[in-house]
Amino acid sequence: MSTATREETLGFQTEVKQLLHLMIHSLYSNREIFLRELISNGADACDKLRYAALDNDELYEGDSELRIEIEHDSEAGTVTVRDNGVGMNRDEVIENLGTIARSGTAEFLKQLTGEQQKDARLIGQFGVGFYSSFIVADEVTVRTRKAGTSAEEGVEWHSKGEGEFTVADAELARHGTEIVLHLKEDAQEFADDFRLKNLVRKYSDHIEVPVRMPKVESDRDDEGKPIEGTERTVWETVNEATALWVRPKSEISDDEYKAFYKHVAHDFSDPLTWSHNKVEGKLEYTSLLYVPGRAPFDLYERDGARGVKLYVQRVFIMDDAEQFLPLYLRFIKGVLDTRDLSLNVSRELLQQDPQVEKIKSALTKRALDMLKKLAKDKEAYQTFWNTFGSVLKEGPAEDFANREKIAGLLRFSTTHTDSATQDQSLADYVERMKEGQQKIYYIVADGFNAVKNSPHLEIFRKKGIEVLLLSDRIDEWLMSHLTEFDGKSFVDVAKGELDLGEIEGEEEKKAQEETAKAKEDLVKRVKEALGDEVQEVKVTHRLTDSPACVVLPEHEMGFQMRRIMEAAGQKLPEVKPILELNPEHGLVSRLEAAEGEGFGDLARVLLDQAIIAEGGQLDDPAAYVKRLNALLSA
């Protein structure tokens, strides 16, 4: 029994109030998950006490049998969930139960719309934890005491889930946490023994900590019949209470794997796939890795949670151990249990331990193999790619050793489909290459329509040569680190000289040389008219419909990357483009016949149009419009 003193009333953080309101209404149809969340939190508290007690077993206070207990009172309409884990002190209660101390919280809440179905999915991405109590309860009381503190240092927290909560000192004989839910009128179904046991088995069978519920037993006579008046209450373990990852794969059902994923990832939806492996030999570890079905809200937050749950010899060490997977695989969730690290390992020590790098290398290969296997299911892999593709594109720059493997997992839009959906692999491209084609061609622009309609594609479309269409912000950076695939080098069609190799016959090449010679005078006049606005002027054979295009030198940073870096405040040296003219186009013929000021104006209009077609911006748009109007009215 507790005695509450020093009571104070505090207001919830604004974000908590918003989340509570939306969650209570949005997750109504999935309200039974409250029990999974509370059991999961209790299991984490027990794991943390077991780890802390490695250095100081007095923290157990003579009670080292870690457990979670669930009771109900159907008359009072309450459900109680308690654990004998690490517990909390007063400051931790206020911090953990009054605020959401996660980066990106405010941004996440902006995405919530009030549309229940959509919000339910978003809230599932965020993870609800303790606050899920208020889906079924209109009043919640928490009593907790941190292991290793005196009985007088207990804390009682109480709230109706509206705008405020109270915190008071309380004398508690046991360490750990007890949560009492006062069920809403329409949630009384949960104050039922059968219902609670089914929920434990449905959602928490895999939890290593025993989840116990009271059971009434009687002594029995020789015939096995209950003897009246001998009834007593015993605690029955309801869940399997064995770490799922140590069980043989053949004994684990898909439903159990999915339920365990929801526990480790704090996600509502099923994973796309998983990989469960036990390794023995030079390294000894068991890993269970999952690919989520959707992205967490903080996927692009640099300090967002990532990594696996780390255990050493089945003793929990830490959540989010990011040292075991590279950053481009930060979406992977799961568990690593190893014998190769010491029990007192810390994040700092992990960075210096040579075994960590070996395990990281092995887990990275395992994760990439898992994705390769998933890619055989085209629909499932497309779901993965739409969600995490831009993260995987970080791989070639970060992981040189696995560049070829990662390249095989990449998906692109191409001129083969002309669709914005990125669903074509490099292997698909190579298989479709024309006879004599030695290179993989690509083009980068700021948006799909800009890249699909680029003048640089005209000769490729005419000859039926496929080109990768790249329009994600990361794409140019990706291609600067992806130099070849299957022995074929990559070529940016908007940079340097256009060389189609054996695809062009000798006659074509000879005709191009003759045209260039015939237009030498025009090229010279245009260069003089444009002065230092361009690096060079030449005739081109890469255009069929457009009069001109701008090209960058082969090893120069592309327009897209320049714009991104300049937007980030980077000062870059100015690069003058190369203007290429289509000698077969009517406007170029008109240019050739022009004289004086009209020649200079038309040359500048062609240059400005080429820059616009490339997705670039003009230094003086008004001057362009004036020149164009003058030419149109002439």
C-alpha cells in the first residue's frame, strides 16, 4: 500500500496533448495494442535492470526473478500491469510520462490531419508506448520506484489524459513499475481473464521475460476432483518466455516472427521480410534482421533512432546499437545476440572493438542478401524501393566493398518505360543493351518531367538506346560513386563529348565531321557574339528536334548538384557551359543567315532556351523575354 505526499500538478507538453487526443480517436479500432505496448515497456525495464545488476546485484533487492504481472478487477473495471524492472525516480517520471523527448516530434505532429485512418498509420510509425493506455482508460495511475533507492523514494503519477497530470512521493515496498488502468465504459471487455490471456499470447508470446497472471487452484482428491475449501491463487506464466531468436527456425511460425518485429520496432504493421541466422566459428552470434514495410517518421533525421537491439549472451545491453550496420541500412531493425563482446560493453567501447567491425561486415552482407532475395518478389520489392530506395542510394558512396551488390539492388526510371516509377534494375538495362553498346547511359535533372523531356535524349530515342532517367536529389551524388556495373561504365549524356561507340557507323561519323567543318564559320561567329557567357560553341549530332543544348565538361559537377550545394550555402566557382547547335534545325539556319544585332540576339535566345531546357535559371529573365518578343514580332 502506498502513501502519497508532496503532490504537484503539472501540464503535459503540448505535443503529448496533441498525440493523446489524436491517438485516442485514431487508434480506436486497434485498441487492444495497449497491452502489447505496456508489456513491451515492462520487458525493456526488466532488461535494463538485468544489465545494471551486472555491476551491482544489490539492485535486485533480493528479488532477481524478473517478471511482468497482469491482474484485473472486473467489478472495479481495472487492469493492472506491473514489472519488477529498473523503475523510475521522480524526475524520470516527469520526463518520460509528461514529454515526448524525440527529435522531429513537432514535425511529425504537423503531418497528422485528423483523418483517423491516415493518422493511425502515422502514429504507428511514431510508436505510442505508455500513452496507448489512454485508448482504453479514462484514468491511469502509475506507481514506480527506481531499483536501489529506499521505499520512501517511490513516485505516484496520475492523469485522466486531458491537459495535466499529478506527481506525488509514495512509499513503495517493491522496486519496478505498476500501471493501473481505469477502463472506459466501452472498454470493460479487457477486464476479463480469458481476453487478457489471449492478448498476451497473441502479441507477447516471444517476450523473454515471463508474463504471469493469477490462477485459482484447488487441491485434488485421489480421483483428481477439486477438494472444496482448498482454493488458493497461484501465478501462471502465460507466454512462451523464451528469447525468440534462440529458438530453432523450424519451430517459429511466421506470425511469431511478425509479432516479435512489432515488439523490437515498435511498429504496428508487418515487416516485408526477415532473416534469422546463427553463426558459429571465429565469430559466434545470432542475428534476426527485419525489413520494415514502411519508413519511420525520423528516417532522415541524422540523430534518429537506428540500429539493432544488442544482447550479449542473452543479456540485454542496449537499444539502437548503430555500430553493427552502415548508415545506408539504417531502416533495418532486429536483434543481435553475441558471445564475442564483454557484458560491460558501452557505445564508446563498441567503436574500438575489432570484433564489432567483423560482425558489422557479416551483418551488412546478410542484410544485402535478404534484399536480393526479396527482389525476387517484384511487388514486395517495389514496396520496399518506394519506401527506402533513396536511402539505399547512399550505399555506393559509403560501402565501397559492396558497391556491386548494392548496384544490383538499385531501381531506376528509364526511357524503356518512360514512367516515373523506379522499377528497372541495372541487370534489366544490360540485358536490353543494343548490339555494340558498351556503356550505360544516364541523365540527371531536378524533376521527372525535366529529365524525361531533356533535349539530350533526342539522339538516344531516335536510335532506340535506353537511358536511365535520374531525378532524385541524391542521384548525381550516387552516380559520382557508381562507376560501373557488370563491366559496363556509366556515362552522363549531358557531359563531355557524345560517343556512341560501335552503334554509330563509319559513314555517320564521317558525315558529322564534314558538317562540323562546314559550320566552322557559324561556330566562330556565335562564340564571338556570346563572348565569355560560354566556354565553347560547337555543332552537335545529339539533337534531332531542338535547336541547341548546353553541355558540361566531362568531369565537371552537374547542374543539379551545383544547385543543391549553392542552396546549402556553398560557394562554387562559376562554370561556363558548352553550347552545342543542331545544324539541321530551322532556327540555326535562320541564325546563320542573320546579321548584326539580330544575330547576337538570336544566339543569346538559343543559349537561354538551352539553359531553361536543362532546368537552369537565367541571370536576366527580363532580357530574354525582350529579345524573344523582338524576334517574334520581326
